[in-house]
Amino acid sequence: MPTGGRSLTAMALLLATGANAFAPASMFTGSLRRASAVSSRPQLRAARLSMSAETDAGTARGVGDRDSGRHLDDTTEREKAVADLYGPFWEYAAGQLKELGVDLSSYPIPDGYERKEAVMGKGKRAANAITQSYAYQTPKLRQIRAAHVNGGAALQVLNFVVFPHLNYDLPFLGLDLVTLPGGHLIAIDMQPLFADKEYKAKYYGDEALAMHAKHSKNLPWGGDFPEEAQQFFSPAFLWTRPSEDSAVATHVFDAYKEYLAHYLDLVKKAEPITDPKRLEEIKARQIAYLNYRATKDPARGMFTRMYGAEWTEEYIHGFLFDLEEKMEKGLYKAGEKLEGGGPINFVPTPVP
């Protein structure tokens, strides 16, 4: 795949709800670091609010409106947006998850984060934006989560991500679909834990590469990305920027379905890892991956503007990338499900 030091402005907005946030380094010139694992809850909260403040100050660093989410005020480039472009995508994924049967249970979503609304834009272009979250777990998958954002012409997103339990060396699944006034940003991948030849042979063999080649014909490469992010992409990575809604509804949807099916097949065949050394390596790689994504999540400015700094940091660290927090609190052990998930839900949360 093409690579290089130059990354695209559009990539900074990709995966706006916690997806593979591999944005230009200039967006993160501030010191965006999480508190250490021994930090207390108040210290974590203060660190997160500080991170949010630094990111939202992006315009002072020459980042521009897109870092803060101000691009959402202008929908002149795309007034006639599909009402809910990614609704069918989520409905399909929900159907596939239901087929997991008794293995599937709900994953706890913090109070106040299952559904959130805000008004984006001004005047005649003001629109209500709804962020709906879903989460599940299985004996092999620690967290299966989706964030579906519908802001009309200004913003539509489906961020569907799967994190395996720490006693499996499965890749992560990232199905990340973003629509902005100027077009679509699509990233679909089974992101690797390791880069060695044995791991690639195990998870990125002929079938995966043929699947990638098949869909790449209709979904051309979307442009360069930062070198530091390359370790988190697989040989089967699809990154594209179609200009037409019809391409999303057909070619992107086809790829989305096939990658999801292929990944679930890998999960079905997966066996737990028992070697202590490998288990420690899996843990270290998962934490590195989650820290990278949480730290460089380009949605921080947008969500802060929509919902406030405290909500945003809790959403990022307490739900989207919550492994370390769950481990710090003693709530998660490798291979064990979390308690307190409640009833399984596949439909939008009713308005109170």
C-alpha cells in the first residue's frame, strides 16, 4: 500500500467516534498523555480534562476548524444528505451478532453514555446530532462496540470495533465509516497485534489478501498516513474516500459485510493462548494500541464542542478505550466477562 510522511487533512477526521485515529502529527503537538496506571480517579479526571482543553485549543496551534469540530457548522457542500446512511450497516451487523446466540451478552456502558444529543450548526443549518452507543461481549471477545452518530448533512458515522480477550491473539476489527459535508472517509481492517511473519501467515493468508484485492478494485486507496500508525494496519487494510453515496451503499457495504464475516470466522476458529510469555506480549500490544488510539483520537475536539470536556474524556477512556481503566479497578481479568451489562439492546435508546 502507498505510504509516506505526508498525511491528509481528511484523515484527521477519520473515524470520528474513536476509530482508527491516525491523524497528522501537527494535530497533536500538545502533550496528550494519559495519567499513569497508579493514578487516582480524581487525577485521571483532571488529566483527561487537560487533554481536552489542549486539543480544543487547536486553532491557536494552527490546526484549523476541523480539529475543534467547527467544520460541522457548514453543510453547504452537501445539503442533500441521506437521512441515515449507516443505519442499514448497523442493522446488518446487529443481525450477525444475534446469530452468536448464547455466547453473546451485553457489555456495560457507563450511565449517560448510551445516548447523547446535541445541536450542531447555527441558524437555518442547525441540526440535532445523536450519538448512540452499543456494546456486547463473548467468551472470546472482550468488547464489541459500536458508536452510531447521525447529524444529518453535517455528520454521519458508524464506528464498529471489536477487541478480543487478552488470552487470544486475534486481530482487532475496525469498520469505520464517516460522512462529512465534503464526502466519505472509509477505513475497514483487521488490525494486527503483531508484525512478525508467523502472525501475518496466521491471519492474513490468501483468503484475506484475495478479499482485499477484490474490494480494492472498487474502493481505490485514499492517500498517505503517518509512519507511526503503520504498525496498526494490516496487509488487508481498505482506506478509501468515495465521493458518491451510491458507492457507500454498494461497494463499501459489500466490503463491510465480507470483512465482518471473515473476522467472525476467525473468531470461531480461534483457540486460547496459554503460554505466559505470549500472554504478556498480547497484553502489552493491546495496551499500546488502545493508548495510541485514545491519545490521538481526532474526535476529542468535536465531542468536546458538542457534549463538553468531562463527558468526552469519560467516553473515550471509560468506554471507547476502557481496558486499562477496567484493569486498574480490578473489573477485568483475561478471558472473563464483565458484570452489569444488563439486557442486550440492538435498537436506539428511547428518549426519556
